[in-house]
Amino acid sequence: MSHLFEAIILGLVQGLTEFLPVSSSAHLRILGAFLPGTEDPGAAFTAITQIGTEAAVVLFFWRDIVRIVSRWALSIIGRAPRN
């Protein structure tokens, strides 16, 4: 099986299981054991997929993050709008 195809399959599993209340890392290890001719994807691959997941979350919630941080900073200096 092609390493690129394996990476795509494992990346999809990581992305689909990350937000479920189960271990996405364990799914990667289990799936790596069941794919023919493959091994455990390893810590480096798992770390890279985790970084990709975190980047996707930051991009998706970017406006909310900026709003929260800016309101927090304004509250520190006493200029936060009162609602």
C-alpha cells in the first residue's frame, strides 16, 4: 500500500475521531495495525496530525478567538464595553 494513501487514511481517521469522546491516537494505532503491510504510524506522524487538528480549530474559530482576546485585553486596561 502506498505511504501517501496510508497517510491520507490515517489523517481522515484522526480528523473524524478527534472531537469524539474517544482517543483518536488509539484509533491511529489500531488502524495502523490492521492496514495490510503497515506498522504503527509512530509518534511523529501522530504529532503532525495533532498539529493539523489544532490548526484547523484555530482557523475555524479565529474570529471568536480574536474577539475574546481583544475583550480580555480591553478589560485589563478598563475599556471593555459594558453590556
